[in-house]
Amino acid sequence: MKQILHQIANVALVGVLTFGGGASFSLSKTLGPCLSPVEAQNATRAGRFLPFNQIKRMNGVGDGATVLNRQVCMIDGQPYYKFTVLSPSGPMTNYELRATDGSPYIAG
């Protein structure tokens, strides 16, 4: 019985190694160019992007939060606000929120 289970495990391992185990997922993203602050502001004024404060509020970031390193960059061909929030207790949270609707970047 033990030998049969060992053989089944070997066959399964060969199958996984041969066929790749099914679906493969890519967690990488393509980070494109970042806009200058003036370009981002012009896109917001033209209505192509939601205002940054609205995007923050939609995602639970208060108006009094300390925001670091804010920029708009292209990720997989879409514009995203990339920024870090420093909480009063110390930890930092990184955000990547689509500039057109506020939805977070989801890899894959």
C-alpha cells in the first residue's frame, strides 16, 4: 500500500512538472511614465481624472492624512495615483488608485 501511494505521488509530480500545474498568474505590472504635476492638474481640470481629494475620500483616507510621494503614473496603460499615507501611529500605507474612478490596482 505504501509503495502504491508513493507511485501515485510520483506520477502526480511528473504531471505537475510536465503540464505546469494548470493556470499561471502574473503578479507583475507594467509601470509606465509618470505625469508631471502640471500634466496631472490639467487632466483633472479637463475632467479626465477625478480630483485627488475625492479619490482619497472614496478609499477612506481622511483630508488630514499626511500624504507622501504623490504622483500619477501609468500602470498597465491606465493612469493611477500612487502615494503613501503616514498614519499618526507610525505605519505607512501605499496606495495605487486609478485616477479615473478611484478603484485600487489589482495585480494579475
